[in-house]
Amino acid sequence: MDTSGDVPPATGAWREGDPVGDRLFASVGDLTLESGTVLPDVQVAYETWGTLDDAAANAVLVLHALTGDSHVVGPTGPGHRSPGWWEGLVGPGRSIDTEQLFVVAPNILGGCQGTTGPASPALDGSPWGSRFPYLTVRDQVIVEGLLSDRLGIGRWAGVIGGSAGGMRALEWAVMWPERVEALFLLATSAATSAEQIALSSTQNAAILSDPAFQNGDYYDAGPGHGPHRGLDLARRMAHISYRSETEFAERFGRRPQGEEVVGVGGRFAVESYLQHHGRKLAHRFDANSYIVLSDAMNSHDIGRDRGRVSDALDRVTARSVVVGIDSDRLYPLAQQEEIAEHLPTCNYLDIVESQHGHDGFLIEFKALDPIVRRLLGT
């Protein structure tokens, strides 16, 4: 359901007492972060599809991007404000075939849809808020590894991710080569670039500048009083980078919104489009999580403490596919070319033609389907 016209809540986070929906939960214990901070009693929310075989050999891990969650497949409804974000690839008979495979999608550490994050209760029962620690991509992958242990999955038949999910998928294959049989990397990078850091840090600054942010302790504010203006603005900035200039030109051009007259108080259609997406995110996401996850993405460097990027990629033993979107200006093809060039188990870079820019990884199912099937044999 789209509630973008309603008053936004202080946070769009899922919180204890809300409808569970299709979520399952696992407690993975205390986690010592890369920073040395101990995050106690970490909980992971996740969803599954299909059946795990007796040998636990048919499991596939699907990792979501920045504002995604574990709801890869399924409608909106109680507990789920958005429909499944990869319906075109996951399901019976699809390329990630749930009749053959056991698919697991966890919500990311630091997220806001059931896994421990800033909106979760700390040991004193109050939301973590401003007290929530800094995370890295490696911290997030460690938690996914602990979830795998709880599920009895020692080796994944496939680890699949796009964008920020691709960062974690790549870290999986470098950190634990023996646990990843096949690797699918889509519209991602081996290390976050200066421009990507600049974009995300500016989005974070928009949230931090919202007076309603209250240093991150806004959870008791009523509807309409949380930092939704800052989160709305951050999403608008991000969405510009998610799409291509060509799509904006062809889809909107300089057209006004409806019957409004641009230049005398009216809006351009593209302004209305961005406002819609900003409001929509404010209803389903948490401002603190946006900052924590953005900072974690900025930490991403597969070569950190491992020598060069190429040295880290040499560790990968998984059968690998790397895919880029030709119009992606946020994660340009050069970043996927770097991975494909140095990844010993990848023969070439697959390029998907799309006018949708970075968001092509969430849209171009027809083009992605045969690539995924080639890797997984479905």
C-alpha cells in the first residue's frame, strides 16, 4: 500500500509489537565489531522460500541493497509496507527457482526491518538511537555468517547481491571462499569510490540537518515529528543518481506536473516524481538506519588490510558472474570491469543495456534471467 500522501511516522522501522508478516527471527548472540565495540544480543530477521535439501546443498543467499529488506518476494500487507523487490527473479520456475533451491534473504545488520539496528531496543529497553555503533560491511557479513550457522548451512550454492548487496556478496567470497560455490555480483564495486562517498555523505548531512533528527533520538516523537524531511531530501538526492539522464529526459523532459504552469508556481513533472519517492521512503524506512548503512557502504574496500584489491580477489574460488548496467552512473561499468578483470573465476563482464541507470538491477529481469540461470543451472 502506498501511504505517501499521509503524515509520515517518526520512523518507518519495523518494531517489536508490529505485525511479523513473513519474517523469521534468529538470535546470533553478541557481536564484536571491527571497531572493537560489542553489540549485544544481535537479532536477525530473514525470510525463506523453498525447501532445504537433506544435504543442505541447495541454499542460495540473496542480499538486499541500501533501502531494501528481507521481503524479496511477496505482496504488501501487515508487516510489509512494500512488495517483493525481486519478484521477477525469485520464485517457482524463475531463474532463482524456489522449486529447486532454498532461498534465504536476511535483513541487514543496522537495518530497520527486524534485524538489530538503531530503532531496536538496547539492553535498557530504549531504542539504540544515537548510541548505535558504527558498522562496516564486514561486520554485516559476519552476522550473515552467524545466521548461516544457525540455519545449518555450511556452504551456499549461490550468494547473490546487487549494489550494497553485491558488496556483501563479494566480501562473503573473499572472507570465506570455502562457503561460496557460486557468486553473482550485480552493479557493485570492489571499493567505494570518492564520488560515491561524497554522494552518500551529503545525503546523510541532509538528515542530520533536520531539526527533528534530535541527534538520532526521535523515536518517541509522534507522527509528522520525526526527521522525515531530511530523509525525504536524502532519498531525492539518491534517486537522481539511481536513474539515468536519458530516462529523465525521455520520461519527464521539461513537462509540468498535470495542469500546473511551470514558472508561475507550478512544478516540473520530474520534481513531483522525486517528491513522491522521498515521501514514500519516509513512510517505510528509518533515518538512523539510512545513516548507519550509508556509512557502512562507505567503509567498503575489499583490499583493506589484504594488500591490493587484486590480492583480495585472488582469494575467491566461487564460480562467478559479474554484471554491470550500461547506463549506471552511480556504479559505473569501470567498477565492474575492475572486479571481472581481477577475479580469477570470472571469464568476462556481462553488460545489461538499460535506460534505467543503477535501478536497472531492480527492473531488467528479462535481461538478468538468462545470466542467473547460466550461473545456477536452473
